Amino acid sequence: MSNQGANSSYFGNIREAVSSLLTGLKLSFRHLWQARQKREPMGVAKDNYFERQNGIVTLQYPHEKFPVPDVGRYQLHNEIDDCIVCDKCAKVCPVDCIEIEPIRATEEIGKTSDGSSKRIYAATFDIDMAKCCFCGLCTTVCPTECLTMTKDYDFSVFDIQEHTFAFSEMTDAEIAEKKQEFEAYQKQKAAAKASRPKPNSSVRPKVGAKPVFKPKMPVIKRKPNQPPPQE
């Protein structure tokens, strides 16, 4: 009785193993048959994204790419023509990945697309994407909205120094020229201030007498035939 029960259990395990194996192979062959065609690349924002379960999803990257959402935290870009070099993005950056060297101008040098005045040149405006933590704080505080995050999420390089993107368009000669202009303007301004006549400190201006403050006393109106208040 014991041998018969043991044999029954042994062959039962074999039948269960074969059945499980056939079920798995059936599922694998079904996916293999459905993978004859390639699935259309689509973003997660599509309405039927989760309905497309069949087909090959592997893309020939970088020739083919999945669409990315319009609003996302990717590579930073600065539209330098709209930048007023206010330095707010560099101050708010928690990892110090933005480096700015400003040069003050002697007068207004232009307008941004939103009408803001430009009075500072950007000798250096570098963003080190190797340090960037993609927090988006710099884009939030930008007053002219010239600093944005693009859809470019793949900027892998062999040299880490290539992760530093320079947005300043000034040459070394222009930088030196603008610095000399501002230094000359500062010297001219200091000389004009020094040439002004100083006021004579020995002659004191006459100061009038300080008016005496007299508080107004309230007027108490008495009714007719009412005796005066007793002291």
C-alpha cells in the first residue's frame, strides 16, 4: 500500500511538472508570435498607452527614441539674449552648478523679449550639468524666464568636462573692452564727485525755535441750569 501510494505521488509530480512546463511554453510562444511586429513608439501621456501590450518595444537607439513629456526636468538651456544677469539662478542653486561673471555697463544695452532693461553683460555664463540635481529651482526664480529645461535628456559624453555648457557669446577682446569702459566710467564718476565744492562745516545753519506742543483740552458742554463741577 505504501509503495503504490509513493508511485502515485511520484507520477503525479511528473504530470504536474509537465503541465506547468507546457503552460509556460504556451505563454512564451504566444508572446513570440505576437512579437512579429514592432509596437509603435508612444509616450506615457497617450490615452491608449497601457492598451498596447503586444509587439516589440526595443528601439534602435539613438536613431529611434520614445517621446518624452513636454514638462520635465532635463538639460538646462539659457536664452542669453533675454538674460539680465541678475545672478538669482546661481544663488538659489543648491549644488553651485551655475557660474556667472557679470560686467556692469555704463548705460542700458538693450531690452529683453518681455521689455526688461539689460544693464549687465554676461562675460561668463556656464552650467555644469554633471553637478546639476535637476531640482528646477533656477528656472523658477528667473525673472525673464530665459532659463528653461529642454527635452534633451541624453547628453552622455566620454569627457566629464564636456558637461559644462557655455552660453556667453562675448569674446575675450569684448570682455576686456567692456571692463575698461566700466573702469573708466568709475574713475570719471569719482573725479566728478571729488571736484564738487565741499560745504563749509564752520557755518551752521540757523535752526528755528522748536515749537511748544500744547495739547488741546476737551470742551465740556453743560446743560442749562446745571451747577458747575465741584473741585
